[in-house]
Amino acid sequence: MPFLNRRCLIAIIVAISMVQLTSEARSQDQAVFEEESIEQLATGLTPWIDALQLRTSHFSIEGKITLPLEGKTQTVQVRIERMGDEAFELQLTHDEYAVEIVRSRDATALVLPKHNRVFWGHGEVDPVDNLAPTDVFKRLISSGSWVQLGANILKAGSPQDVASWLSFTSKAAFQRENDNWVVPGQFCFAFPTSTSFSLQSNGYDGRFVVKQTAADSLASENVKQSSERIAMRWPNFEIKQLPRSEIERSLARGVRRALEVLAPSPRLTSPKMADKAVENGRLMWIEGQRVVLLSGTPEQIGMAHGKLLKEETMRCIDSVLYAFGTAQTIATGRWFREELDAAYKRLSPHIPERHKTETRSLAHALDLDTTLFETINVFPELFHCSGFAVMGSASVDGKLYHGRVLDYMTEIGLQDASTTFIVAPDGMNAFANVGYAGFIGSVSGMNQAQISLGEMGGQGEGQWDGVPMATLMRRALEECSTLEQVKELWRTSPRTCEYYYVFADGKSRQAVGVMATPSSIQFVVPGESHPLLGEGIRDTIVLSAGTRLDLLRSRIQESHGKIDTTIGQQLMSRPVAMQSNLHNVLFVPEDGVLYVANADHSHPAADRPYVRLDLNQLLKDGTGKIGNLR
């Protein structure tokens, strides 16, 4: 599924929480409204504030949002009806996706009309993560989103208060000739009638109508739902029962996390950079990047990880399991958690016990279900990436430079959990792992034996009878000290799906490109031609696809013989890196040094500064030991 469609799905989920009233224009300059225009704005807002403050117990809002996506105009139809303190119906319809949520006092149904499927459950719900209309904003909006400010103003303020706040924060100006309000450079809005609202902005168009409804609406009947009743309402649909608490938790946490990603507050965009130390672990900030040093047994490493990164780990879980998971369920018609469980059941026999122990210890530190946490750690990585290694005549000094571009779903906010781990496990190689809080596997790493690795995703999702890719990568960092050992690990291990890799060894200044599937493996040496990669370039390995491969090859050829750390970073700039570029790494394994750039909420990693990290020095300073080279 295209990334923009995922973003569209997350935006659809956010519609559950109604209208985002806050603006990113946070200037200190005040724009003073004429008293008359503020009163007009307050009048237009009144029916909407009555509804959103839940003063109107029975109401409906209907409308549509038109927006440009993937080069064409797309429309989402919206309908929501509230029926008392416990019940509501929500319908969201797009050409490709559709979702309906029906909630009564006793039951909740998630309906997917495009797939003729209903997920439903009855009974108790989580006291925090639920969809009951009463105090819904308090539960669905966190301090990690700017929307919380607007929601707080909306909840407590009168129409006049809200109108004054909007004029102050957005610098909106009333245009008498058009009878609308204009926020310079952003959007305009109007109230065409006493119960309607419209908004336009750069190809986006939203139009909504609010009205009171009868208290005896069909869906307001607070009777216990049953499978027979569900089947009567949605005939010819497949009915699947799930725990009601799981359905509502998934939707509530998915919405909350999506709002953080779409409208992040300074809590996420400018996190507090405070160092922290616990037994067997230390969190430090280096030039704005989060670096965590861990050492000891698997139990000790997992416990320190959880204690140092609890908040970041929870956000990572919400991004993967609930925001992405809900979007994936809507897109595929399959319950995402069940798919993860099925994948883990097949992958689990191939995961080392020490990794399972570390994961369980991390879960215990966070007071989370260990089975859930183990399952999340095999989240299928469908990365669309690039990588290269240059050495010998291609570099300015003959050293090996290994570049790794990770293009992967910045839309779900994984950048909030970005962390470079420096790990010294007892009895194994120490290593640097460029990753994310709560995730113990590796997709980009370098060990103290001067081995570096990066992967690129291919096809074959669902071929899970082997070692998870991220587990195999971490095993190589822990267990291998030569390029041949890495190759042998891949040859002899049962593999999953289709992945491409660059493996490099700073000691020998050698590297290989790898294509690996469950049934075959192929190694490409520097300078070798390949049907998928083009004509060989001396002392070079280049892995990418399409126009990005062509551009990366061209850049390397133009810089051949001159490549150093500066040019190596430039090789990975846009558009070799995609807009979804989550992190970039340039490894110089011979020196034990890596340069890391992470995305933020406004820029892909390629447009962010690189930070130099010295693995050996960090091990000495942070853990007091070098690790155990094998």
C-alpha cells in the first residue's frame, strides 16, 4: 500500500476526534478583531461548540473533505451521530477505504464495508482507552499534540472565548466582501448558514453541517448487541467477534498517536534533553540525538532499556500496533494484531533465547504483557531503501565508506523514538545499533570488530518460516568478526522474505552486496555487473532501485576517487533518499565511527544534520569496558 495512502488512512482515523481547531501559526503578534467580527465568529461557532462540548446530547455532523493525494483529488465523506453519553455512529467513506464505527452502551462494532467484514465485541472497556463520548477529547488527545491546546480552550470556553482565541492564535482577518475569515498563507473558513461550516486551503476543501437529532434514534437503543443483531444490520458480512476492550483500545490509542504525528507539540519536536543513568545503562544526548549505552546480561540490558526509554517505547508501540495497525486493518480487512501473532508464531522458533530474554525483561521494566511485546518486535519491515560501499580507488584515502539509507514510514512517527544504541553484551561483540526505542533487532549497525551492515526490503511478505531479518542482523553484530563469518551466517540460517544487504569489513576494506530469499542467496562483489544494478563500478557496490539507483550510480561515478565522509553523506541526499527517509548512516568501520542523521516531523533524515559517533570512545566512557571481541 503506498505511503500516501497510509497517511490518508491515518488522517481518516483522526476524524473520529472531530475538528482540529488549532493552527501551527504561533506568533506572539496579536491580530485584534473588530468587536463586530468577533461576535460574528462567536455566532458561527456556537452550534459547533455546543456539539463538541457535548452540551447537545443528540446531534449529527455530516460533510466531506476533498484533498489532493498522489496527483489526484480524493474525497472522504464523513458522518457522525452522537446519541447520549455512551452511543455514537461514525461513517468515513473514501473511494478505496471505508470504515464505520457503531457504539452502544454494551457493544462496539468496527465495520469495513469494502471488505464485507465486521469486527465487534461487547462488555467492559478499558477505563482510559475507550471511545465513550463523555470526555472523549481528554482521552484521545495527549500533551504530545498541539490539538490539546485547542481542545482545552474548546472544552472550557464560551463561543466568545473561543472566537477571541482563534483570532489571536491564527491572525484570522474577516473579509466582509466574501463573508469569510482568512488566515494569511494558510486557509480560509466561513459559516455559510447558521449550522454549516466550510474550510479551504491549498487544494483542501471541507464542508460540514451540524444539526440536532431525535433522542430515539435506532442506534441509541441501549440494548445488548448480539451476533444475530449484528448480522441483521449488516447482512452478507463476515462477522468476527473480538474483545471489546481490544477494539476500543486500538482505535483510541491509534487516534491519539495519529494526532501527535499530524500536529506534534514541542514535547515531541523539542524534547527535553536530559541525561539519565540506571544500572547497566545510560541515556545521553549528543548534538541533539538520543544515544543509549547498555551492557551486561540479556536481563540487565532489557531492564536498563525499559527504564531509560519508557515514554519513547510507548510511543513506538502506539505508532506500530495502533496507528499503523488500525490503518492496515481498514486497508486489508484483516485484524492487524492477529496477523502479527500469526507471524510471531512462525518466527519464534528461530529467535535466540537470549533475545527473547532481553525482550521479556524490557517488557517487565515497562509493565507490559511480554507476549505482546515479543510480537511487536517482529513487526514486518517492508523497507524501501538504498545502500552503497566504496573503497580503494573510489575513496579519497582508500578507506571503506558504507552508506545506508532507510526509507520507511515517517508518517507513523517512528522518528519520535529514534535512538542509537551502544551495546556491550556479556561474552559477545560490542556494537552500535541505529534503531528505535523498544526495538531490540537491528536494521543498521556496526560492531567493534569493524563489521557494518545495512538492509533493504524486497518482496515476499508472509514467508515467515525462518530467522527474522532484524534478528539475523543483530546476531551478525554480536557474533561475527569477519566478512566471511557474516556471509556464512546468512548461508546457513533459514531466511524470511526477500531482502537485500550491504555487508562491509573495515579491517579488510572489503564489502559485498547480497540478495537473499528463503530459497536462495547471491553475493555481488565490488565492481561486478548485475542485471538489477547495472554495469559494475570499480571498488564500489551500489544497491537501490529505479531512478534512485540511476542517480546514486551517477553521483558515485562523478565523485569516484574523491569520496570521504562529507561526499559520502552527500551521496545519500534527496532524491536518492525518499520523502519517507527515516534515518541515514555513513559507517567508517575501520575507524569505528558512524555518522547518523534522523528525520524529524518536518524534514526527512537526508535534510537533517549528521552527528559523528565514535563507538570505541562511547564504550569506554559509557560502559567502562570495551566488550568482548570474538
